[in-house]
Amino acid sequence: MAVPRQRLLDLLKVQTRIFSTTYNPTGLRLGNKILRQRLRGPSLAAYYPRRTATFRDLKRLYAPGGFEMYEESEEDRLEHLQIMKSRGKGAPKKKKTATESRKKGGKKK
């Protein structure tokens, strides 16, 4: 003996109310499985360490007040670049206009 479809749908409605699930008699893909999962944002944010203040941040913060700061590693880097430029090994100068870049750096055949 077969049970009528309408009676099965009524039973499904009651079942969804009791177990607090979504009523979906046609079986459509609604994404409820994804929406029920816990959020990943807080755990991903906690994975990476908090950002600490860097020397550059402090310099930017106190520069308007007239404080000068000395960063040895930055000074060493600038000195190294100056030495390289004096020997002709530094980075090339940037071109200001499109015509300047076409004069020397065109396509080679």
C-alpha cells in the first residue's frame, strides 16, 4: 500500500520543524551545509602573529614633532647604494617621458 505524496510532504514539514532544518521537498542545492559550518575568519586571524611596531612606524609617528632617528641598517643600505652608483653599478635612472624610453631601450632585432 503506497502512502500519498501529500502526506509524506506534511510529515517532512513537521520533521523539519522539530529538528530545525530547512524544508526542501524538491532537493535543491541551497548551500545550507556551508552556512551551518562554523566561521573560519577568527581562527585564520589568530594563526598569524600580531603586527608589532617597526622602526619605520616610529619614525613616521615622531617625525612631525622634529625628532630625528638614526637607523643603522638603513644608513648602511644607503651608503652601499651610493658606493655602487659611484662605480657605475647602480640601478639605471628612470625615463621621464615616452620618447626618452624609445630612444635607447627599443626592441632589438
